Amino acid sequence: MFNIGDTVVYPMHGAGVIESIEEKEILGNRRKYYVMNMPVGDIKVMIPMDNVERIGLRDVIGKGALREVFEILESMEESTNPNWNRRYRANMDKIKSGNIFKVAEVVRSLLLREKKKGLSSGERKMLESAKQILMSELLMVKGVDKNKIISYLERIFNHESGSEGSVEDEEK
């Protein structure tokens, strides 16, 4: 399904590069694993090849999908659920989905909530995790200047509205 050198997203962890495919025996079971290097956080993970579908491992988005991610981040929609428990569960489900657009919704919603009302420690941790997952994938998009991505995300994360165009606009 995937090959060495492919950039992929591992839901709840972020994006990385498949460095190798190894066969290992663990608890008496011999299985093949993707060995993935995760640049953000500088970790390596082993993903059983026979569990890729269940885990939700997928390709990193293409450059064309950046505009939609940026539109989500720049919109002013905030989660309207006042119940902390339900809001937290809904946001966790979005992050677990591995869908970058849903992760961007969580980042946007929590940034807006932080700015207006502040966040609980649990939501603050969730925001940091979602930001890392989002950043790791955006930094792996082929054909986009990583420094421009970092600069753009810092403006968004630091609550600067009215950013002067998106990274996609700057790349043209």
C-alpha cells in the first residue's frame, strides 16, 4: 500500500516519512511493520502493515487542499456547545478521525474559545496536540515553502486576524 519514502499521516500522531519496512516477531507473532519517522517530535513509530486500514494511515494532503485548510483556520466559527464534556468528546473524535480538515476545525475552535473565555487544562493540552498534528502534516506538503507555512501558522496561532494572504497565495 505504501512504500519507503512516502509521506503519510498517522492519526493522533501526525505526519511523517516511511523509512523502512521491517519484519518483527512480537509476542510470538511475526508481522511486517512500516517504520515511520515523525519529524515533529523527532520520534519513530512502527505501524503493523495489516492494521493500516483500521488505524487510518493515509497520504499527506496535496498542495491543492491547502486553501481549504486555511479557510477553516481563518473562519470565525466556534463550537457552540457550552457543555465542556460534550465539546471535548466531539473535538477528540475529530482529532482521532485523522482528517486534516476536522483537526483544523478543532484548532480554530479552541483558539477562538481561548481568546474569548480561556481554556481548561484539558482543552489546552488538546489544542497543543491538535496544533502539532496540523503543523506536522502541513510541513510535509510537497512544493510548499516550510518557512512560509511556519510563519503563517504562527500568525494564526497567535490570534492575528487578517493575515496578508495565505501561503498558497505567496507560493504563486
